[in-house]
Amino acid sequence: MFSVCTHRSSAESASLAGSSSRIAILRPLSVENLDSGAARAYGEIRATLEGKGRLIGNNDLWIGAHAMALDVTLATNNEREFKRIAGLSVENWTK
């Protein structure tokens, strides 16, 4: 995730000041490996959401499953989709 955000920041030449602050926020965060616990959570969450007809995007599903497996709070401004995952703690830091 840090690599994706860093690349996006450097590619957006119009917002150089914003890219520095995003990198500063992300730098102290650790990068956790995607493991079998996340894969299990993915399968469970996907089956549940499909059964309800409320599936979210595949990448968001992996992100949510990884957060659930690690038992961490997910910081996002995409509350609408991530709140569909039962038991996932979500915080919007943009508000």
C-alpha cells in the first residue's frame, strides 16, 4: 500500500505539497504480509456478501479481509463499501 500511495503521489505533479504530507503519514506504518488468515477471511466475507447480494470491489474485499485477519481498524474514506463487512472496524480520517 505504501508503494501504491507513494507512486500515486509522485505521479500527481500538480499536488506536490499533498504528496509530501501523504508520504509523511504513511512512512511510520508497517507493511504486513497477506497470509492464510487473510485468505480465509476473504472467502468468508465474499461468501457472506454474495449471499446478501451486496458484494464490494475485489481489491476492497482483500483490503477488508486483511484488516479483519489482523484485527486492526481500517482507515478509509470509502465507508460505504467497507461498512458492509460485518465486524470490521472502520475510521474515516478525512472527516
